[in-house]
Amino acid sequence: MFDKDVINARLKKSLQGSTPKLKCIVSGVERVTSMDYLKTKEDKFGSIDMFVKNYISQDALRLLKQNKPFNEIKNELNPGGDFVPNQALISEALKYYNV
């Protein structure tokens, strides 16, 4: 198993010269972020890489708290997109959020 510092260093190196983006695992919507923001999530998720892999946008999280189905959330936030939510991945990611 890798040390979180090694994982974060690899991620930072792979993002050098580019603007980091987060992709919501519920809606498929992407947003630009910063390494400073990513670092603030490190303690909660264990590593920056785990945060990126388990990212759920605030809009999607709000709708999840209203018990809306994953596909309905995706259609509301990303209509017309071809992204398909992975229910198993989302269920696993929700352990990091208070849902």
C-alpha cells in the first residue's frame, strides 16, 4: 500500500502545468479547482486522490439528501450528457459525506 504523501506527490506531479478538475461521480459535471482546495480535503478523505475519486458536488449532495435517485440527479444537473452514474461507487463514496 502506498503512503498518502507518495500518492499526493504523484497526483501533484501529474497536475503540474494544468488546472485540476473535479468530476462529480453522481452527475458527471466537472469543475475547475485548485491544489490548495484539494489539500483541504486530504484529512477527511485520507488523500487527495481519494477525494478526487469520490467527489460529489454540492448540488448533487443536496439532491441526495432529498433522497432523489442517482439517475434523476444526473438528468437534472447534467441533461443531455452521456455520463452514467455508478451506483456502487456512489454508495461507497457516501461514507465520506454526512448523507
